[in-house]
Amino acid sequence: MANLNKVFLIGRLTRDPQLRYTPSGMAVADVGIAVNRFRRGQEGQAPQEETCFLDITVWGKQAENATEYLSKGSQVFIEGFLRLDTWDDKKTGEKRSKLKIVAERVQYLDSRGAARPAGDAGPKGAPAKPGPAPEDESQEAHDDDIPF
């Protein structure tokens, strides 16, 4: 019998990524995202939106990059798998569990700096880089300049 544990999500970060390191020095970031789902309402009713809040764990260089380039509100595509974490609650002694997503790939969907405040388009803590100077629109391309 075949098994499959694969998750594909597109959503927005609900908080800035939180980076930490394991005792062996491996980077790990915790990310929260909100994923919206629209479903049809019954006849005569408006469509309804459901929001699902998910916890994502990102490892290694991707964790460091996510912390540097993503912030609350950034739109991302996450490819990963489900993992069930279980532990004993220290206060009550009860067994607890939580379903998490471990990211295998994180793709940034916003243009660089789109979720950041104006004037802060670079990595966190880096000054914004000026864009290219606007071109003079009075210069028209000549047919001889087109390479095809």
C-alpha cells in the first residue's frame, strides 16, 4: 500500500519568523501562516471564507533566509510534510499533541520588500537600495536597435 505525506500551501505570515539554533548549530525557524479557503454558500447565500492558522518549521539555510527576507504579512508558498509532535504536559501530566508542517521548500511570492514598511525594501536591518533612474520616455526604440 502506498503512502503520501505532502503539503502545498499558499498563505501570509501571521508573525515575523522566529529563528533559533539547535545545540549542534543547525538553524530552525518557527513561522505562522494564515491560509484562506473560500467555499460556496448554499443557494442564495454569499460565499464563505474560512481561515486556517498553521505552524510551520523551517530548517537550515532556508530558516536563516526566511528570517532575513520575510516578515509579518509576506505571502509565501510552502511545500512540506505533516508531523505530529507529542509530549507530556508538565502541569497536568496529560499527553498533548500538535500537528505541524515541516517545510521542505519556502518560496517568497511577494516582490522584494512588498510586505515591509515603505523605504525598507532590503533585508531586515539593511538600508533600502535606490532603484534605477527613470528612463527618458522621449527616446524611442528604432527598428535597427531591436535584436530580432
